[in-house]
Amino acid sequence: MGRTPAPTIAEVLRADGRSFSFEFFPPKTDDGERALWEAIRDLESLRPTFASVTYGAGGSTRARTMRLTSRIQSETSITPMAHLTCVGAAVGELEVTIEAYEAFGVRNLLALRGDPPTGLGTEWVAPEGGLAHADELVRLVTSSSDICVGVAAFPEGHPEAPSLEHDAKVLAAKQEAGAQFAITQFFFRAEVYFELLERAARAGVDMPIIPGLMPVTSLSQIERFAALSGAAFPRDLAARFEELGDDPDGVRALGVELGMQLAEALLAGGAPGLHFYTLNRSTASREIYVGLGLGSSE
């Protein structure tokens, strides 16, 4: 700590119009932590706008998320953004967490409702003394701190949303509560992002919406994540990967190629940057980032 405070993500977007970032999750083992820090140090040289740190399922990694975020803040040149969810915490506990982040010098949070602690597909129930929706968490953060708040957006709709239009109205409610930008769930076709922008604009959303990308390096893994998130993995893309059979290098090369094409289409269409879901690995995201001319390969 003690370094000059970096601009908030919203300030960067207002000044430069573009944000390029990477997402990590807190590792569960010492080996995982070593590998993660290798990835973070590798990506640090690319000078990303920020790096985000997730919560585990059901809010299970709260302490590790805070520790990793504070280490990024104090030991690297990267601006960190921590995820904060409503899961498993009363309002008082959330306020303590927000205060702790401010004390660490963390100036950005991603406010999420979070998945049901009983697992995806089960009914969401607000914790006792806690909050029920992300817009309530946004309001809590903005009313009790000067932290810049981002939120999630869902190009293909939140799995619980009754319609895409309703989902856009939920995003508008988060903005009204004080959110200054949004990051999307990952997706595989540029048109679903631009359709989201149209729906959001009709609902009154004018904050920047940064598209999230997950480079495909394993077909089984990406199909599993897609099923959990509600993102549709296009059948024609799956067929191209299936043609490669048991060729991990070929799968990874195709994943980088398609990721590059998607990123180029998004930026050409005016997207305010890119957010890479790295799965704690740097290589594929780095290749796409450098291939777009955004950073050096050295």
C-alpha cells in the first residue's frame, strides 16, 4: 500500500473509453497459489486496466478473495477489483467487508447477488439479515463508501430471468442504485452482445458494458461452464472442436483463433474493452491480447 491511488474503472472508461482486464479466482492449494501468481506476474507486464478476483460458489472463498485482492493491491502495479456477493452475510458483515477493502486501498468492487448456496438450479433465499438482490448491494456499497461499483450483465439472460427484457430492466435497476459499469457473462457470438446493448438502452441503461470472453482451451470444460452459466455454446463451433479429436494443442489453437475473431468483432463494433476469464492461466488470454495489438509479447 502507499502507492498513488489508480483511477477507478469508471474514471478510466470516461477518460480513455476502453478497459482491458483479466479475472482470477482464489486457489485452494499452495501449488494453485504459486501457479496463479505466475499468471498474475506474466499478465502484469501487459498493463491491464484491472484484474478481478471472484468469490467461490456460495461465497465460500470470502477470506481468500480478500487476501488475494489485497496482495494484488500491495504487491503489483495492477488495479484490483474484488467480487462481493450477498451470499451468506448479514448487512453488518457486508459493511465490515466494504470497510476492509477501503482500508486496503481497493477502489473497485463487482456487486453480485451470487449463486444460491444450495447450488445452481435451487431456489435463492436471502441470508438472515442480509440482502436479496444485487441492486441492494450496490446501494449499500455506494451509500457507505467511495468505492466504484460494477455489476454483472447477461447477454443471453440470467438463468432465473423470465425474459431478456426483464433482465435488461434488472440491469437498469442496478445502474439506478449507483452502478457505474457492467461486465458480461462470457458468450461466443458477437451478436448476442450487441443485442444486449440494444435491450439495455431501451431500458435506460447508459453505463459502459464490458464484454467478457473465455478462451476455449478444453471443449469439455467450456461446455460445462456454458451449461452452468446459461451461455449457449454454438453447435457449429462445437463441431469444429470435435473434429480435432484428442489433440489438445489443436483445440487450444482453435480456441485462441476464435477468441481473437470474437474480440476483433466486439472492438470493431464499439465495445468499451474486453474482460478475459482466465481460469488462472495466462497463456491463451495473453495470446489474444497481444494478437490484437494491445500489448507486447516480450
